[in-house]
Amino acid sequence: MTPVPTGSGYRRQLYRDDAVVLRVQKLGESDRIITLLTRRNGRLRAVARGVRRTNSRFGARLEPFGHIDLQLAGSPEGVGSSLHSVSQVEAVALYGKQFLTDYPRYTAASAIAETAERLTPVEREPSLRLFQLTLGALKALAAGEHAGPLVLDAYLLRAMSTAGWAPAIAECAVCGTPGRHAAFSVPAGGAVCPDCRPPGAAHPSPATLGLMSALTSGDWQVADASEPPIRRECSGLVAAHLQWHMERALRSLPLVDRRESS
């Protein structure tokens, strides 16, 4: 890594990583703060100076949902300022351009990006599995081979698995009895058997639990063939399970347009 001197005497390092752009915020008249999920250094924030000017060299490459290769100035070990600086950017795949005019897919991508940010509360803590999941979900949305809400729910289920919150589907969440049980309790952790079923447990369709299982395992043949009511019930259970464990709602999730499922 090449040290870069600063006015304070602290020598910032130059290093490269590839990243998914999760969010952008305005800073001053011409700059932006970019929230990134990187392959090797986890989530971090970086200042991109001058990117809002019309003559910016790489402003268009720093839009949400893009996969980029970039050079940063800062310390990946957390020394000095928490804000890094972007010095070079190369586009790998600007997925956001593929669905900017497709509201259902755009809102699904927004929920994916917010989830990735919320599941990485500590900056610079590597999370390779979540990076790969996020990148794969955005790539799937851009390809348009599956309905956006299905891609979102598959991402949420797999992301919860990386966080240790995967809902039980093929066994009782309380006692572990194997089988496809008829009741589902978010506080209990998923499907529950008759002996462990708490008051107020939901009774989803067996096809809904089948869809959750298919999305978790990547069985897109089953997922794509699912009916709209089953998709909506599945989405409700997935959202409830996620937000129970996060202990607060995702702002973008209620905005997801599920017209593709209707």
C-alpha cells in the first residue's frame, strides 16, 4: 500500500478493493458520501469529491447498485478518519442502469441494499458471504430472469442464514422434530410442531413453506411456478421474521412493488 501524506501528518494508505454501492448521500455542493460493501474490507464509507459536477470523471460509476473496482485512500485497519476517499473507480457492472425504469425491481434492489447495510453494523468487518449474496441478487435483478420480489425474498432468507437467523422450515424451531409442520411462529423461530405451537402462531399454506424452502435452496423451477397468493404469504412471513430479529423495520421494505407477483 502506498502512503499518502495529509495536512495533519497522518499518512493515509492507498489500497484497492471491489465493492457494491449501497447508498449515496450529498456532501456539500459537489461531493458525495458513498456507502460501500466491499469484498475484503466489509462495509465502509468514502468521500467521492467532485462527482456531482457535470465534468466528473467517475460520477456515473458511483451510483447505487453498481459493482465497481476502486482505489481508496484511508486505513482498512481503522486508523484515523472513518471516512475514506475515492481516488480511482472502474465499473465492473453497473446493474442499476438495467432497472432504473422498472419500479418493482428498483424497489427490490433498494430493500436488498438497505438489508446489506443493516446486517453489517460494524464498519471494516469483512463479510465475504454477504458481499457475494448481495452481488448475486443485484445481478439477478438486472438479468430479469425471475420476478423481483422472488429475488428479494431469496436474498433475505439467505442473508438471515449468514446472520444466524434462518427460519426453521423442515423441522420444528423449538424441539427440532423433523417434518413440514403446519404452524409458523416468528418469535419461536419458524415452523413449529403441534406440541410446541405458541398462541397466535400463523398457519401458512404448505405451498408457502415449500416456496420458502425453494428460495433458500435456489430451486428456481419451483419458485417461478408459484402462484401469486403463495408469493405474497411467503413475503409476509420473510419480512416479519427479518424485522423481528433486526428489532426495527426496514424503511424500504413497505415500498417494494410486488405487481410482478399479481
